[in-house]
Amino acid sequence: MGKIKIIAMTLVVVMAFQTTAYATGTVTNKENQIKENQETIKELQEEKTEVAGEKSVLNAELQGIIAEQTALTKEADKIKAEIRAKEDEISLTNNKITELTAKIAETEAEIEQKLAEIADKEAELAEKKEMLDARIRASYMNSSFGDVIFALVESKSLLEFTDRITMINRLVEKDNEIIEAVKLLMDELKTKQEELEVTKREFLASKEELESEKIKLETEKKALEAEKKKYSEKIAALRDVEYSKNQALSRLSAEEKAIASEIGDIIEENAALEKEIQNLIKASSSPSNAPKPSSNAAEAPTSEYIKPVSGRISSPYGWRIHPILGYSKFHTGIDFAASSGTAVKAVKGGVVILAKYNSSYGNYIIVDHGNGVSSLYAHLKGFNTSLGSRVSQGQTIGFVGSTGMSTGPHLHFEIRVNGEHVNPANYI
């Protein structure tokens, strides 16, 4: 019996040593993993810094492009204003040309009228001259003495003779007056015609000058439009460059966000590894590996709750670098990696006390399980229950999505006791 006892004691010591050695080896492996992770974080931080530098350069280039666009736009607007001014000048010149054309037509009509009046007066003058010439010829053929003898012979008295001579003289004087009046009117008409001709020539000269000015203005307008087109083409080209720069900036921002998310995941992995190391050290130094009863009265046995989705935990409960915000922030639940549309199940029966959208949680549901305990399911693609509904354990209440502040499809799950978040890992 003594020999068997010694052998048994030896085996216990060997097993304890092996257990301690195994735990020590496991701890060393995890510590090495942590170091490797820290190196990876360092590399990712450098990559993130490099991406941030590229973003800074792109931002500076974009600011330069925007400033150039602003300057070009101002120049283009200035040219537009000049074009509008030229168009106004051309319109004014066209109005003046129209007015002069009307005046020229009116003057030409007046000239035609004066020419017609002159022609009438010339005909009248010719007629009067013909009558006067006939009388002169008759007087020449018969002589003035014959007229006097004729008047004397025909007259019955000296008074009648005198009257006849006076009448003859008056007829001659009247004819001469008419001829002079016609000549004077013809002179006036010709003078007016000459004045109208001068006015017409002046109008024509002014019209020709305005036509020349119009051609000049239209040429200047075309030059301005050509210049405006150049500016428009430059602005369009700059907009294309700005678009490509913004696209590049968006890609860099997405890359930076992805790097930050990866860094956060590694930091969370390190935290989990640290926790595992602590548990292994405790286990190796404990006389028994049996779990101790929980001291938290609010916690329930794991068997009362089920997992809301199957799959790995992508982000545990606790402090982490937020994958979107980029700074250290307490993670109030557990993230489960799952594809979009995966069914989300109630971890325990209860009543739906909230089903709505939130800018952070996106679409989320809260189920009250009684005794102050409730569960929260966030970033859902859609609901499969409604406010006030009673749900049973395992019932599908929603579907995995990426609504709210999320980098991709996953389920954010929380347990809350009297409204305060606790570690869900103690329940599921």
C-alpha cells in the first residue's frame, strides 16, 4: 500500500506540473500573440497616418481647385455681364437704325412729294408762259401801235378807249405776277427739296455709321462669347478633377475607416486574450476547475437564455476603439458577425417594449423578460414583431442588417438590468 501511495502521489505531482506547464505554455503563446497584435496595430497606425497624410494632401489640392474654380467663375460672370452690356448696346443701336430707316423713308416720301409739286408748278409755269408768249407774239405781229389803234377804233368814246388800254395793261401785269409767283414757289420747292436731300444724306450717313458700330459690337460680343466658352471649359475640366479627387478622398476615408475598425478589432482581441490569460493563471493556481457561483444576484443561469444568432462574436463587451468614431469608447454589448437577413431570435420569452429606429442603433428592439431584465437587438434590417407583442424564446423577432452607426451587417446585442447595461456574456 505504501508503494502504491507513493506512485499515486508522484502521478499527482506530475499531472499538476504538466497542468502548470501546459497553462504556462498557453499563457506564453497568448502573450506572444498579444505582442504580434501590438506590432500589427503599430503597422496599421502607420498605414492610417499615411492615409491621413494622403487625405491632407488631397484636401489641400481640392481647396486649390475650389479656389481656382471660384476665380474662374468670377471671371466668367464678369464676361457674362460684359456680353449682356454688348447685347444692350446692340439692341439700342438696332433701335436707332430702325428709327433712322423710318426717318429716311419719311424724308424720301417728302422729297417725292416736293418733286411732284415742283412738276405741277413747272407745268403751270409752262402754261402761263405759253399764254404770255402767245400774247407777246400777237403784240409783235400786230405791234403795240396796232393794238392801240384797234382799241381806239373799237372804242365808242375816249373813256372806253382808256378802259380798254388799262385792261390790256392789267392783263399783262397779272400774267407777269402769276409767272413771278410760280417762279418763287418753284424756287421754294427746290430749296426744300435740296434741304430734304441734305437731311437724307445725313440720315444715310448716320445709318451707315450705326451699321458699322453694330458690326463692331457684334464682333466684340463674339469675342466675349469665345472667351466665356474657354472659361466654361476650364471650369468643367476643374469640376471633373474635383470629382475624381473627391472620389479618391472617399476611397481614402473608407480605407482609413477600415484600418481603424481593424485596429479596434485587434485591440478587442488583445483584451480578450488578456482575460483568457488571467483565467488560465487562476485555473492553474486553483485546486479545482469548477466554476464558482455567481455573486451577482441579477444574473441568471446561462441555461435560461439562448444566443440571438449563431456565429462568432466580432466585438465583445467593454472598452474599444470605435470602428467609426476612431476613439476609445465603451462597447455596451456584444457584436455577432452574421450576414444580412439572418434571423434574430428572442433570447428568452417576454414583451416587446420598444421597436423603433435610432441614429446610433438603427432599427432596434427591446424585450422585457421581467424582474428588471431586458434584452436589446440593434442594427436590424427589419422587424418581425411589433410594440406590445409577447414573444417566446427562440421566436424570430427581426433580421440582421447594418442600419444606424454600423460598418457592415452584424447584430449588436445587449442585456440591461434595471436599465443599466451588463455583460451579456454572463447570460448567453
